[in-house]
Amino acid sequence: MDHACKASINGEHVLGKIEEWIHQVNASHESVRQSCSAFQREFEGFYSLAFLDTAFFVVTDNIPKPDFPELRAAGLGDFIDMDVDGITYNNTYYVRRGSAQSLRLHFHELVHVAQWRELGVPGFITRYIQEIQQFQYNGAPLEIMAYSLDGHYQAGGQSLNIEQFVQRNL
């Protein structure tokens, strides 16, 4: 990845375009989003009710992704085209209908909600893109954290406050 492509993603124009797209996607799904407080019992000891009350998910047939020429030019085409079961934008994540019953997937996406909250919208977008460019999806530290924590949960691991964990480990 050349330095010019990386720099172009950090430009305010592209960052603003992505932020606006996220706002529009989340606003357009507001009437069908569901509160993550539905997982209060399942995620007790991991996520606080206050956190779950202000996080949302949308079950959908198509996972929305920003497909801007600037992102493809920056080498993010593989990520844009990657078939995923979930994706998070700020306080709302989208899950594919066929995977909507997967608690592990919900847990994983909620880790990303915590990361968005800690880094802020522009901070998360910038960091995530840089990590995908530098390490690819499977090596991106934000993804490694989410996969590690959802694996801990899936394995029946001891409770741990995910919000505090994310704050301490970003």
C-alpha cells in the first residue's frame, strides 16, 4: 500500500463521506433496529444493562458496506467485497438473517460497539481502515480483540467487563 493512498483515506473529505454514509444507513434502519438489552441475561457479567440499552442491532438480508471509489483505490476492495455475517457502525450493528440467532456474533459486534464508543466515530473509522490496510482483516488488532473476546465468551469463560477491557486495551 503506498503512502499516498493511506493519506487520502485520512483526508477530511473521505472521512466525512464515510461518517455521513454511516449516519444515513443507521437513520434509515432506525425503525427496525432492536435494543441489545434483549441479551441482558445471556451477556450478564460481560456487558452492563446501560451499555446494552444504548446499543442496537438490525437483522437484514444484505449487510450494508460503503462502496466508495476512494476506498477501493486505497486497497480496501477485498474488505468491501468480503462476505460477512455482521458489521458495526457506531452504536448499531447489522447481522445477516441466517446468523441472527448466533450469540457469539452478537457478542463480537458488541465488542466493536464498545470500540466505537471508546475511539469515537472518526477515530474508529481511521484506525480500522489503517489496520485493514496494514494487517488485512484477520490481522487487524481491533478484529483480533473482538474475536478473542467472543471466543472467551463462547468457551464459557469467566465474566469480564467488556467495556472496561476495551478501555484498558485499545
